[in-house]
Amino acid sequence: MTDPRTAIAAMGTSLGPDVLTACRDLFDAEQRDLQARVPLRARDCAYGPHERHRLDLYGAGEGLPVVLFVHGGGFVMGDKGSEASWANAAVGRWAAEAGFLGAVMNYRLAPDHGWPAGSEDVGAAVDWLRANAARHGGDPQRIFVVGTSAGAVHLAGWMRLDPQHGEKVRGAVLLSGLYGYTPLDPKDLRYYPADDAAMMPREAVAATSLPLLLACAQFDPPRFQAEFLGLMQERLERHGTAPRAHVASGHNHYTMAMHLGTSDQRLAHEIADFVRAAR
């Protein structure tokens, strides 16, 4: 079997629907095997009034750490997956196999729902898990949130909106996100109402005392790499030490989260260890 990283390297740092499809094809067989191994625990749990305020749960056990996944999609697309599609749902299934209660959420999408809707939805999902995780086998005192791309932006934005975020979750994993170290791109204005860097969550993620795990991919577009390095540098300057971090060699912006649950377990082990090490 050809190493997917060879094909990913050939794609470079490009984004677009054709690259996304090609990336999914690379992991389709392994992710379908994971889908067959890990059943859904609860479907379409309503954490709010909107039709997209839904999350799915994966895992078997009691008192499990909870790992909530917030998908990407450029603010305008994406979902929590389904029985017909393993995309994004695979992160919840991976979490279940790792011994956690996996939760995968939908959130309101731009342009119909602009800033700060996505971040508000992350907060609402966290609140729902704090109130309901125990009856699904989770420990509401041990919630961790993982966001990728736009999902990382929404997660970081929630940290800005809620000064008590550090009392509600044990840690945050930010994969290939945008925090405010580079100028807004025109595509970002589908979510943000104006080209105003003040709306970005830079200050919150730089200052928070919440444990963080930051990651970017070797073949992330340069802007995302600059954001990762900017946050790493500011965390070092403010806190005197860098946060936990991971550079996913051989991966790109799409495969960063997409490969969780496959035989490439480097990032998976890093996240699992981050969850288990939290006190």
C-alpha cells in the first residue's frame, strides 16, 4: 500500500474541492473500517434551538473524558458526519476507541450566521455536555474541545466570549486555526462582518491559562503556518514556556483531522496523551 503522505506531499499546500476529495479517497478504506468497529451511541442530541444545534456521541463506558470535535469548512460548509459519511464523525469514533466519549457537533454556518454564531454554538455545546454527558457515560468535569480550521477559529472565539471557559473545560486542541496574527482574507468576510482584526481571538488564546495543544500541518497553506508560529511565539513571551505543540509532517490542511483514526497515530497519540495528562 502506498503511503498516503507521498500523495499528500505531491498536492502541496493547495486547497479546493478536488484536493479535499482526493484526500478523503486516501483514507476511505481505513475510515470505513473504523466506522464498522465503532457504533453511534446517540444521534442528533439537541444542544440548542436551531436545526444545526445537533451533536452525535460515540463511546462505551462510564465516567469517560469527553472529547468534543468542532469541524472545519471555511465557515460555510461541513457537518458532523453520518452513517453514510465518515468525514468528521471519524474523530468521534477515534475518541471512542481511545477510551473517551467522543462528541461531534454541527454549528450554524455563514453567510446566514456570521460572527460570533459559531463561537456561541461551541459554548452552547459545552454547556449541554456539562449538563448531559454523565447520562451518556461521560465525565462532565473532564471535557476537552478539539477544533480544526474554522472549527479552531470558533473554539478560540468561544474562549474570547466566555471568561469562564477555563472553568468549563480541561483543555483545548487547536488544529490549523486562524487567531489574528495575519490579515483577514476576503473569504473570511463571509463570516466576519468587516475587515477588523479586533474581532479575532488572538488576545484570548494568547492569555488563557487553559492548557492548550497547538498543531499545524507540514503542507498547511503558509498563512496557517504563520498563525501557528505567531501564537507559539506569543505564548512563549507571555507565559515563559511554549504550549504543547505538534507539526503533522506529511499532512495538509484537510488531512490534519481527517486522518485521526487511521494507522498514522502520531497526532492521535499526542491528543490522547494531552487528555490523559490533564488534571
